[in-house]
Amino acid sequence: LFVNPAGCRIFAAPDGSLNGRCLSEFTDDHNFRMIARQTGLRQADRSNEYEIEIIRDDKVKRLIKVSAKPQYDHDGKFYATFGVFQDITGHRQAEIKLRETEEIYKTLVEALPDAVTMTDLEGRMIFVSDQTLKLHGYFQLDELLGKPAFMLIAHQDRRRAAGNMKEVMNLGSVRDV
């Protein structure tokens, strides 16, 4: 019935040219029809959120996040779906690259002969390498994850370690410790 200019840009269509067209024209996604029917359920407060791949008018494929809500007239009869579309193609590609990068770093860290530990800002361990487990006599990650990293440091060295942590927080790193 109506598509605003931002929606037209998502679909690479001139303003007004999408009015009267059906979203299913832009997708081969077989789940879309089932999802679209769900938005017409007779529950005035039901909202649906889903992702579909579209092929825009310029033949470029994009991943779209759709938030849809059925609209009803005064008699409770369904007459339209209000939808908000967001192009998440770039976001999804960034997520994939991030996962790939994380896997590379994890592989590198696990190959190191050194113990590697990562903590959150409260000093709780959020990552420990297998070498960390071996060095400190632990067998499973859950024995360390979420626990204070200072538990791995001898009591007499904790004050110095806390000073080094402050230096890391202030300067970004500490060397030759």
C-alpha cells in the first residue's frame, strides 16, 4: 500500500514504484509465505520478526530483517501488515568475518606453548588456554571461567600483579614482567 523512500532504497526501486507490489516478488525464500501468513493471525498484538534474502530490482541480493505487525480495522478484520525493513547484509558479513578472525586467534593461542588468560574488567577469567589449565593443574574450563584471575597468582605477587593490571588499563599494555 505504501513504502517510504528508505524502503525504496533498500529494494533499489524508484520512489512510489513499490506501491501495489508484493514482497514475495523479491524472494525465493519458501519460508517467507509461511511467515507472511503468520503475520495475519487474528491477534492484534502479535508481532513477527524474521530475516529473508531478497533480490532487489537491480538484481543484487541483500539480507533483510523484517519486523511485521498485522493491522486490523474497527471490526477486527485484518487488512494490512505494517512492516519495518532493515538491510542487515553488511552486519551479517561483519559477523562472519569476526567469527573467522576469532577462530584464527583461538587457533594461534591454542598453539602457543605459553599460558594465555583473558579477563573481563572485574578481573574474572573469560578465556583460558589449554596451557593455562595444564600449568595450574586444572582439567576443565569451568574450573576457571568466571573466577578471579588473581587466584592463579601467588599471594606474595598479587600486589605487583594488581599494579601491572592498572598499568595495562592506563597505558594499554605492560611489558617484560
